[in-house]
Amino acid sequence: MTQTSNRIFDEFARLMNDAAGVASGVRREFDTLFRTQADRVLRDLDLVRREEFEAVKEMARLAREQNEALEARIAALEAKLAANAGTPATQSNGSSASPGGPRQAPTT
């Protein structure tokens, strides 16, 4: 009887081993199928890759910095223009212009 029970246990162990191998194969097959479907869905969603996102993020940061620098430059130029608005503008020859046009020599 001992020999019979050993053979039953051996057969049962072999059956469990085979079942574990089949389960492992099914799991690998399921993982492959799931990954394939997930890749297809993500491609259909037209998602952006991380590298592309980081590149655009950096471009946006640089554009924002340039925009802030230009805003500061415009504000400085406007302040300078406002300060010069109270004084008469100078002509290219260095004389000041009057609102009535160029100066003429007095007639006698």
C-alpha cells in the first residue's frame, strides 16, 4: 500500500507541476495580450510622450521669461517716454522744436 500511495502522490505532484506551468503560460499570454491592447488604446488616444512634454514645457518657460523681460523693457520705455513728454523733443540738429513748427528768423 505504501508504494501505491507514493505513486498517487507522485502523479498528483506532477499534475500540480503541469498545472503551475500552464497557469504561468496563461499568465504570460494574458500579460502580453493586455500590454498589446493597452498600447493600442494609448496610441489611439494620441497621448504625448514625456520627452515631448518636457521639451514643450521648457519652451513655454523660456517664452514666459522672454515675455516678462519684454514687459519690463516696454514699461521702462513708456516711463522714459512719459518723462520726456514734459520737455520739448530735440531735432536732429540739437535745437528744440516748437509746437508751431520750425522757427523762422524774425522779419524787420
